[in-house]
Amino acid sequence: MKEYTKWCLVLCVLGSANCYVSTMPNNYDTIVVGLGSAGVTAASTLANAGRRVLALEAQDRIGGRVMTVPFGDGVVEVGAEWIHGTEGSRVYQTAIQNNVSVLPQDLSFQVYMSDGSLGNKELVNELIEFCLQTVEKPPEKPEPLGKFITRQLMKYINDKHPELLNEKDFIAEFLEMMNLLINNYEASNDWNDVSVQTNYEELAGHQHTSWHRHGYKTFFEILLNTYNNGTGLPTLDIELNKEVTLIKWPKNTTGKVQVVCKDGDVYTASNVIVTVSLGVLKERHSHLFLPSLPQEKITIIEKMSIGVMDKVILNFEKQWLPNGSFFGFIWKGEDKKKLSNDDYWTTRIFGVSTPMGSKTALTFWTSGDVGKMVETLPEDVVKRKVMELLRKFMGKNMTIPEPTDMIRSTWFSNPFTRGSYTHDNLLMHEYPNARAILGEPLVDDSGAPKVLFAGEATDLTHFSTVHGASDSGFREAMRLLPSSKV
């Protein structure tokens, strides 16, 4: 199955490999390392301005933490699922300007309990909405997000639903589900690891807009001019399976940057834009740059947090749930106590959804340390346990068929991502300029930028999103271009 998926990905994302056959000598203005949203935006922006660009991608596909896979009767998103906000979104505008339809998805929950009964859908969705809205008015003093939400929720319940104060089990169970929901938003292990004070800003407009059957891959195809059989960008060369192991930059001279790859190939350019994830920087910064990074940037890399949001996606022979629906799971304390230690991880799956791109697929959502562990479990174990979970919660109300196939994300174990996306941790108030420092370029003696940094972690207000990553790539491309060129 892995080889099949890999083959499909190459066809799906690249369209035609002929688009990327080099037609230029090895003489580049800029090298872009990494071809996720930031890298593709930076490379295409520079190439459209006539700059000679080489893009190096360690994986065998384009997209980074966006990964559209043919699955079931359509496509599924193993990585980023939605466009978060529409106004001022580079991603949304790219779709609209190219007449690609995107669809808003309703994320309100149908609620199931661990004894198989239906939960109170109206109440649970009301409480979820309150929790998500209350975060928009954080306290003045730093505080863990979970503690703040819990305190505000109890005030709300006391005011609006005082009868619930006697249902302590339900409140505890709801708070645990809310913890898991927040962890999926933040890619955190626990909502108390996240600061309630954050610089993150939502774009206006619908927060969960889907590329549905087009797939998020379409965003990259449009940027690279391969959508609808486009011929690519003539001044952009792309090399896949090119792992960068060393970036030599001229700190004390005005020379070229050298980029060394694992296979021994060496490329030179006037500058390089590094778009790898914070997780990769944490693991590799000490031996990836020569000279080494400034201590201030190293400190920020060490102090910032990138977490894991993972998916297990099953396919079935035919559709059996409504398309684009979400089903939340709330455990009863007594049911959770009956589980063995080996099954604990299943309690960290807060729900399932039917993706917009495939009517026969079903996505299970998990995060944090449990997500990391699920990446390592045998495939047959994961498939069996999630089906047991599904039948436990939903089997009393419907007949659940056997799955025909399974795929799962591996964002932590993947050496070229080492995580899903970043969040503001509890050290944020001590390092308020962390993301700006992470994104500062390394310059030579003349002040010319030699090593530039992009990626969602470097965006000041839209980190953790595809549009934030894209904005950061555009930001660094424009640092190298007069504004009149674009």
C-alpha cells in the first residue's frame, strides 16, 4: 500500500515530472530549501519575477505538511484539511482567482457517548462554541489555556445552566473532550501547555473551508503553474529527494551561499531561503548551518513548541455516513476505568469526521504524545482498535461495515517534519518576539541577506496555518525583490 500511495502522490502533486526537468545551468539567484506552502510560495514568487531559482525538497513529493492522497472514491487530506478564514487569505484568493470551487464545512458535532447513547447535541455544541469564543478575550496575566477556559466555562454554566452543576461527571467528561479538541487545534499534548495569551489572529470569514475533491494539492499546482496542464515556471528548477545536510553562508565576505545535499551534490546561489519546520530546526540546526546560527536564534528554536496533530483515515466499500459531518465522542468515567492500559490511547481520539473529498472515507483525530505513539503501532492494531472505538460509540445506532483500507499521518516520526505545527506555549511572555527572531535573516558584512527563514513558525499572527506559511514565503521573497518586480 505504501508504494501505491507514494506513486499516486507523485502523480497527484507533480502532475507531470517533465515540468521540472532542468533547462538552466547550475547558476542560481536563490535556493529554496523545502517545498511546503512557504517554500512553494517563495520559489514561485521569485520565479515569476524572473529570478533563477532552485528548489530542493527532501521528500518525494511537493506539499510539506499538506498531503493530498487519492483514497476511496476521491481524495483525503493527510495533513492540512481546511482554509482557515477567507478574507485576506492568500490561499483562498488563489482558489477563487483560478475558478476553483471551495466549500465551507460545518463542524458542529453529532455527539455520542461511550455507552453508545446519543449525547445532547445542542448543549454540547453550545458549550464548545462558548469555550472557543471565550479565548478571544484573554486575561491580562499569562495563564494556561485550559485553566482559563475551565474557569470561564464554570461561570457560564452557573449563569446559563445551573442545573448542570449537579452533574459533575458530565462536566468532567465534557472538559476532557474539550481538552482533546483544543489539542487538535493547537497540536498540543495538553491544553494547559498552551498560553491563553497568544498573538494568533483569525482571518475573517468561514474558518473551515474545504478544497473537497480538488484537494489542497491544487494550491501548489496553481502556484507552480502546473494546474490544468500548465507548463511550470521556466526559471524554476525543482529537485525532489534532495535532503540538505549543510548550508555554508559567507558571514565575513560577500560571496555565494553553498548548499550541500546528502547525495554529495553542491549548489551555489546568492542566497538561500530555509523553510523547514521548527521540528527539523530543533533536531538539525547545530550541524545544518556553517557558521552556526546566532545564539539568540538558537534559544528561540529551543524554547518554541511544535506539536503533533495526527489522523487515522479508513476507507469503506461504500458511503454510510453523511459527507462532511463531524461526530464527537464523550467518554463516561465509568467506561474509561474499564479499559486496559493498552487501550488508553483510544480515549484520546475525540471524534471522527467524513472528509469532503471522499464519500467513503472516515477520519479519526488524535494529537500530542498519543498521536506520536499511534504513529509507531502496527497497522493492524490501529485499524482494529479504532474500529472497536467506532462501534462502541456509534454501533448501537447504526450498522458499521468493515473498512477496506487505512492510511495514517506520521508527522512526528517523519524526519523531514518532526511535528505538525507550532503553538504559543507558556514561555511566550518571556520571549514575546520569538517568531520575529526566528524569521530574521542571516546577513553578510555588507548587510545583504544570505540565509532567510520562512515557514508557519515564523509568521507573527497566522502561524499554524497554510496561509500563514504562504505569507511567510512571500515575505522572504519580497525581501529579495524590489516591490515593482511582482
